[in-house]
Amino acid sequence: RRVGVLISGSGTNLQALIDSTNGVNNNCSSEIVLVISNKAGVQGIERAQKAGIQTQVINHKEFGSREEFDMEVDRCLRKAGVEIVCLAGFMRILSGEFVRKWRGHMLNIHPSLLPAFKGHNAHEQVIAARVRISGCTVHFLEEEVDAGAIVVQESVPVYPRDTVASLAERVKTVEHKAFPLALELVASGQATLKEGVIDWSQ
Ligand code: GRF
């Protein structure tokens, strides 16, 4: 399957996806063919270039509306023949129309065990709630933020002295396993979205 990855930053999840898909002698079901960032000069772009993957910066500030930006992203993905979209630290909310177009073919990673701690400041919420376990969730994208059917989750402990930075770092170690696994499950057809829930083939 041809995969497009949308990023906004350092791209450590992108790197994990690159390592699991685009390596030589790799018999996995997908290949990353395009990386799009809404920010120029981010490390994720460098990671993609180093791996020989086509990159594109689409600066959201150059568009009059969310819908126009999304339409340009959609156009580039389709031009590259992308079949599955992975949101790997992409910090923009996508419009309803875009989400509907890619429904069942778009995965997002969120740094908490959903449905707990939705939103952009998940680690702050986890620490404030003093829970003892957190983790990450890879899910299909729905119009409602952080709400789609869950493909993979992985947990980590939360320690009393954790800061946002120390917790984020621990969560990222499991994100880097969970995202490649989820992508493989979807790209291989083992997990498909049917009427809002996952149909697990065998
Ligand atoms: C990850 O923690 C992801 O869950 C969140 O943003 C972070 C992106 O990190 N949405 P990176 O750019 O993949 O290093």
C-alpha cells in the first residue's frame, strides 16, 4: 500500500514508520511515498529526505481557510497515489470533508490511552489526574477529535515525579512500536473499518 505521512515536527514517529516500511528486504505491506509537513525546516522533513522519500511543505498560513489548505493536501496525496494516510504528530485539525474522504484509510497517533485524555495537552492532563498508567493509541480518524476506532494501544507506567517531558519520552518509546504495528494491520487488510468499528479478519 502507498502511504502518505503528515507531520509538523521532529518526526520520531515518522522515523519509526520509515524504519518498518521502507527498509531493504522488507516484506511488509506498505511503502511511504510522500511526507507532507505544514511547517518548513522541521526535522521530520530531513528524516524523509535522508530516506529518499518525496517531501512537500504546505504552509497552512498561505491559505485563506482550513478547507483550502486541506484541499491542497488532498490533491498532493492523490497525485502521489497515496492509499493510506498516517498523521504522525500533525498538529492541524482536518476539516470534515477531508476526514470523510479518507475515512477508513487514515490513522492518527495520540499520546494517551483513549478515550481518556483527549486533546493537545494529553500529558499535562495525565499528570494532573495523577493516574498511574498512560500510553498511546493509534486509531482511525473520525470527524470528532480523538474518537475513531482503536487499532493499537500500548501502555507505560506514570511515575510520581514525572514531568511532561519525561512522560512524553516514555510514551514515545511505545508509540514507535504501536504505529508501525497499526499501519501493518491496516495495510495488510487484517484491520478494516466497517460502520465505525474495526472488522478483524481472523
Ligand atoms: C507524538 O507524541 C504524537 O503522539 C503527538 O505528537 C508527537 C509527535 O512526535 N501527536 P514526533 O514528531 O513523531 O516525534
